[in-house]
Amino acid sequence: MDRPHLTRRSALRLSLSGLACALGGSARAPHEGRRLYRRVGVAFGTTVAITLEAAEKAMAELAFAAGFAEVRRIDRIASLTRADGDVARLNRQGFLDRPDPALIAMLDVARQMHVASAGLFDVTVQPLWLALDAAARRGGWPSEGEIADFRARIGQDALQVSANRVEFSRSGMAITLNSLARGYAADRVAEAVAAAGVVNAFLDIDELEALGARPDGARWRASVQHPRQPDQSVAAALVSGCLATSGDYRYFWSPDYARHHIIDPRSGASPRDFSSVSVLADNGLLADALSTAVFLVGSAAAPTLLATFNAEALFVDKAGAVAMTPGFPWLASL
């Protein structure tokens, strides 16, 4: 058995084709009296970036400070390993008093997605995920009996959530917000930079969120990475709202990608229909959750789930074939 493979490459890339953009600095932008600035940092175990227009450097610095403060805040809340993180404390104690409102917001969308996906989207899958990962790291795989034992610890109906307390009603439970936190962080960054006076910005928090327009007046654009060829893209898209991608190549346990980090909580198996799903939705939290939920429900149920939340998607199947919903803003080229 091969050991787990982790890739931190972003599935989505901002395109600034035809625009002057100096990384870490600024460039003259067509919007009168404004310049384009970009700042890169690290959060959620990967690089994140904010690209924005500002009338002066002081405004850009204020927006960067506020934006990256929000990234760090959500990263801490959702962290599975930081001792002071809300999720880590909940998993350790089995309860959490006075949870951060950000945690409640993410868990509310988790509840909605759990219902809409007929239980396939389940943030309490973490104990089973850890068991599969630990076995793969040892070069093996759990037996059906072992998987069944861990499945007994899963069930979003056993996660009790209120504004004052979050609590597990079964022993041995744990949650993960890996399908929610980056999108939620993108939303909070968008609010922060807008509050600093920024009208046009593009946020790469491992999910992509757009505000306003590019310096040339066109909508922001992104390329969607080929799931098997990291230096190639399968499509380009206009972005308004948020674009989020889930892919079997992000963390996988078998070289054929048959076993990977997205798992069915009922069986521990990974879905077989898609190699990647990119969802465009009104906000990052919804896009992030939907990209995983659509991956889980598969091709037959995907259109109904997407329509429920007024979202569009681009799919790449295991053979590399690309399909998309009728309203996905696909571009022939960047």
C-alpha cells in the first residue's frame, strides 16, 4: 500500500492576463487614480493572496491588515491542531461553551448541506477519516469491521449546536471544517477589505472570491487546474461571487486516486464519479461546502443539489472529460 500523497497546489488560479501586476508591489491600473496591489501570506497550510485596487498605499495596507487578520482568525478557529482553536477544543473536550459566532455560522451551513445531500456531507466524519489516514500511513487499510467501529462515532444529528454551546452527544466524536473554513474566510476577507474602502479585489484563500472588476473593467477571471496535470488547466471562467474546487488529487491514499480524502461517511469509500468539482456560488462558504457535497452525491444528484442553492459547476470525471452546468461562466480562453 502506498503512503498518503498530499498536494498543496491551488486548483484555481487568478488570471491577470494583459494587466500590469507586480507581485509584492504595485502597478499603474486603468481605473483613474488607483493602483493595483498584491500581498501573499500563509494560512490553512497553503499560500493565500489578496489582490486589490486602492487610491493610495495607506488604503491598501489597511485593507491587507484587516484581510489577513480575518484569515488568521478563521484559520485558528477551524484548526484541528491548534490548542486554542475552537474546533480543536471541541474535539478534545466533547463540548465548547461560548463558541465563536464564526463556528456557528459554518456549522449552520454544514447542517443545511447535510440535509440537502441526504447525509453524505457530514462534518463529524473526522474519526473515520483519521482512521483511514493512519492505516494508509502504516501501509495498510482498515478492515470492514474496523471501519464499522469508527462509523459508529459519526452522525451530524449527534452534534448539538446553539449560540452558547456546541456539544457531542456520543463519545469519541470529532468534527472537521475543511470543507467550509476556506470559503468562509474568503467571505470575511471580502467584508474586511470592503470596509477599508476597497471596491475591486480578488481573493485567493485556496478558494477564489471576487469583488467588483479587474482594472481593465472586465470581470475577474480564473483558470481551473487539470486534476492530473498540475501545469495545465481544463477551463477558464469569469468569477463573480466565489469559485471553489474539490479534487481527488489534493490528498490521496492510492496512486490511482480511488482512495482519497473525500469519503462517504456511511462506508469510508471515496466517490468514483469525479476527479474534480468546481462550484461557483454567491459566497465562499456556500461554494466551499457545495464543491464537496456535489463530489459526494455524484453526477446523477449533482444538478438538483446545485439548483437548490442557485449555484453553477464545472466537473472533470475520472477519464478527464469536462462537463458543466448551463450557467457556468466558461471562457474559451483567458
